[in-house]
Amino acid sequence: MNEGSTCFLYLTTGANAPLFLFASIYSGLGSVKNNHINHHPKILVVDDIPVNIQLLQAFLATQNYKTFIARNGEEALQQVETVEPDLILLDVMMPKMNGFETCRQLKKSEKAKYTPIIMVTALNEIESKIRGIEAGADDFISKPFNKLELLARVRSLLRVKMLHDQLQEKISQLERAKERLRELALTDGLTGLYNYRHFKDVLSMEVRRAERHRISFSLIMFDIDYFKQYNDTHGHLAGDKVLQGIASLVSNNIRKIDVAARYGGEEFAVILPNTPAANARIVAEKLRKLVEQFPFEFQETQPNNRITISVGVSSYPTGGRTFETLVACADKRLYLAKARGKNIVVDEGGC
Ligand SMILES: [Mg+2]
């Protein structure tokens, strides 16, 4: 089992979602790419004396590190923005901004706050080490430096940096997977519309919002006429295509703030926030017409040679003031629409 599998199991338990969903999520997680294996780590050398820079650069180049230079603290702060080094070698004694202050600034910056910093001190004194630690330095090396010691310290901190980067990458993969899971948990698998669960949440929320702000909103519910007959004649795969076709007709013809959901079977619901009954009727009528005019496969075998929908509309507060009463009202009107011959919108009576 690699690390990816561990995340997979963790998410499975955490979200309590059906297993089949995870195939796609898992493939997205994959294993973390190790950037440090295929690229030479980037080291920023900060020193005010050119010969010191040259010495360090020459040595680091022999170890396959890619070096960048800054001659003072300000340059270092600029360099980290573009170079994004994996490690910084920072001279303590510099004019203007000294190494301690530079270190503090680097650790405050967004780009370098997790970049390890080795302070290069001329004096091997305890006081400057303490100041360095206080400024956020991760390690120290004394000048003139011992090559093996420098190398050991550089390698050890690069390992830390690599682990940190991998962890960050894992975290963002998990965030993306969680986001995807969240979407899946709210979505109807066949049509891509929201599912009943989300519909219920949104409608309940709209009720609370409408109560508080004293605004109205509307609920459209519709179902496909003679759908059982269509399924029985042409099979469920053909029926599924009709459901998908209607779902895209709906989602392409409502506002961004509206919420379309598959209520169940061949029943759909659309929540229209901030929309009074009169306007909801226009939307409902538009959807009814769109479905009626859409050339569905095998429609000629249906009554009237078309796929049609019957539509019920209820609005807050006249049609109901709670989730249950609004749904019951739209549902009753939907059945009135059926009783009156189907392929119509009913937005009054019955409630
Ligand atoms: Mg110096």
C-alpha cells in the first residue's frame, strides 16, 4: 500500500460515500511527484563579498546544485520571489540589512517562509547563533567553511524541504479530492443535476432566507408524461437519455442562482430564489415549451408524438411557508396538471 491508498481509505470512511465514486478520485490523487529527484535543488547564496559568493558557488556547482546570488538583504528578498529557492545560505555580516534582519524578513515572506536558511557566520560565537535562531534560521555554518560539513548541512535541510513540499502537495491533492467528493455527494449521477439531499438543503435555506428578508421565491416541480410507457417500449437506456436531455435543457435555461435538481425517478425540481409566482410561471412555461419542442429520440411513439412534462409551481409564502408545504403544494399542482391533460403548467389551486 502506498500513501495514496491510505488517503483513499481515510476518505472512504470519512465521507461515507459509495465506493464506486472513489475510482475517479483515487486516480486523481496518484503519488506525489518528487520534484527534487529530477531537478537540481536551487540554492540562493546571499553575501556582500563577491569572493565569498564565488567560493560557495563553485563548490555547490560541483555538487549539482543550481545557485543564485544576492549581494544584500534586499536583493535576497527580491530573488526569493522569482527563484523560489529550496535553500538559502545567508551571510550574517552585511551592510544595511544584516543577516539576522534579512532572515526575519525572509521568514515573514510568503514565498520563503518555509525555505530553510543556513546562516553563515564569521564568528563561531554562541551569541550570534542565538540571534540567528531567534530570527528563524534553521542551521549555521562558520566561515571559513568545511566543505563536508557544509554539504551535510545543506543535504539535511534539503531533505526537510523536500518532505515539506511533498506534504504540501499531498494536502492540496486531498483538498481537491475533498472538493470533488463534496460535489459528488450533492450531485445526481445520471443527470449531473443536484440530488434530493442538496435540493432539500437549498429549499430549507431559501425558506429561512425568505422568512428573514420577507421576500418570495418559487419552486417548480415537473415530471415526464407517460415516461413509464417510454421506458417499457424503448428500454431504460433510452429513458436515461431523455432524463439527461431534459436535465441539460433545464440547466442551460435557468439563471445561475437557480437550483435544478432531480427529485427522484422522472421528477425534477427547480428552486427560483427571489422570484414571485408570476415570474416563476414564465420560467415554468418556458421549460415546458423547451421540452415539448426538443426532438427526443423515439418521441413519435409517445402520445401526441412528443415527450412532454407536466408542471406544478408553488411560491413562498402563498403556496407554503415550509419545505414540506411548498413541496406538497407544487406536487399537488403537478398532479392537477396531469389530471387536466398533461403538458401544462399549473400554478394555482390545490393547496
Ligand atoms: Mg559579509
